[in-house]
Amino acid sequence: MARKKETDVTHVLSTKTAIGKEDKRFYFAVNLILGLLVITVLFPIINVLACSFSSGDAIVSGKVLLWPVEVTLENYKAVFKEQDILTGYVNTIFYTVVGTTINIVMTLLAAYPLSRRNLAGKNGIMMLFAFTMLFNGGLIPNYLLMKSLHILNTRWVMVLPGAIAVYNMVICRTFFATSLPEELWEAAQVDGCTDFKYFLKVALPLSKAVIAVIGLYYAVAHWNAYFNAFLYLNKSSLYPLQIVLKEILISNTVDPNTILDADSASSLNLVEGLKYACILVACVPVWCIYPFIQKYFVQGVMIGAIKG
């Protein structure tokens, strides 16, 4: 009997050792792949960062790789001297803040009622929402709709269309349905709480994770919005930053005389450094926001992944 127990213990230990070795190999392979992916992603970012602090002559000659050459701040000074960039920056901040606020409010107001079991006809309503994920009117009908609503060449054309992303609404509805027990509503109802008061006082405070996640999705989408502005706006005073960047990076429409001092205007290579500085200036706000909501991100995107 004692020998049998020793044999069993030895077998268990050998099995654990084998599993441990397999786990180590697996984690090593995963870490190796992730490390290569991180290097792949970081290389262009570091290169853009280095170019933004390098002189235009060094950039044009191909001397800059991962470290600035002939370090200078002239590129960033030029960015903040260009009026179109500043105007685009202000417009993008407006579109992002106002648009994200509208998106979150509309999404939550649609998701919460659809999460309630006693809502009459909610299956039909969800079918209508799902239909819009598969079919839409097309480019020309959308343009004619914006024209008939008289919002072409206005700020509202950038924030009102797409006020609700159905995918984000489904995420919120799933969160409300799975994370807020029916007993909580019953207890609030006993205390005289109305539906709207329950939504404001109970549901929203318990939904910080999902609000943070969909807020990030909406904010990044608004910050990077390009196509709608390209279609619906023809006033430069309303252009978002992405359109201005397109003009700088692709069309080369920047006049060096408007951003350079008289003694340095002879060097057109500064425009090359200006391009990289513009890219960094456009990316920094999103990089700054993400760490503050990272703790909610994993929790929010895992909604519905585990049943029960």
C-alpha cells in the first residue's frame, strides 16, 4: 500500500513537472510573439518622435532613425504658429467632447429600456437596431439627408449623424441586463423609486466600467473622424484636425512663410519636421486619456464573456 502511494505521488509530481515545462514553453512563445509585436508597433512611433525633434535637413537626408539628430524645437513652434492647425485642434476638441457626450447619453437612454424584461415590443425594436448594422441608405442618400436637415457646413453635421453606435448600445444593454439584478430594481421600487430615478441614482453609478469603455470608443472615433468632414464640410474654419493633417501630409499646402521666421524661411525642409510634429500633437491627447480609464477597460470589454 505504501509503495502504491509513493508511486501515485511520484506520478503526480512528474505530471505536474511536465505540465510546468509545457507552460513555460507556452509562456515563452507568447512573450516572444508579444515582444516582436511591441517592437513592430513602437518602432514607427519612436521614429516619428525622433523626427519631430530633429531638423528638417537631417530628416530629408535620412539621418534620423530612433534618436533625434540636430535636436530642435522649431517643429513644435511652427505647429503652434500655423493658424489652421490651431483652428483644427479646437474644432476637433469640440467635436470630440460634444459628440461623445451626445453618444453616451443617447446610447444609455436606448440601452437601459431595452435591458428591462417588461418592455413591450423590445424584440421588434432590437430587430430594427440590428437592421441598421447590416444595411444603410448609402452615400448619396445620407448626403441628401444632411442637406434636407440644413446641417451641411455646420458643426452639428459632425456630431449628430451616428449619435448611437448599435454595437456599443448592445454592450450597454448586456451590461444592464446581466450586472443589475432584478431584485435591486424591486428593492428600489419598494422605496418609491421611479424608473427614471432608478436609472439616474442606481444604474448609472454602477455602470462606470461600461460608460468608460464606450466613452473611449466614441471619443477615439470622433478624434480620428475624417470622412464625414471630407464629405459635409467645405469651410476651412470648421475643419477638424484630421483634415488639416491631410492637407499638410499629402497636399503640402503649408506656406513656410506663415510659420517660419524671416531668417529661417529659406529652409523649406522645416516643413518635413512640421509633419512629424503634427502627428505627435494629434496623438498625445488620446495617449493621455487612456491611462485614466484603463482600469475600467478590461472589465468593460469582458461584458458577456462569462455566462452566469
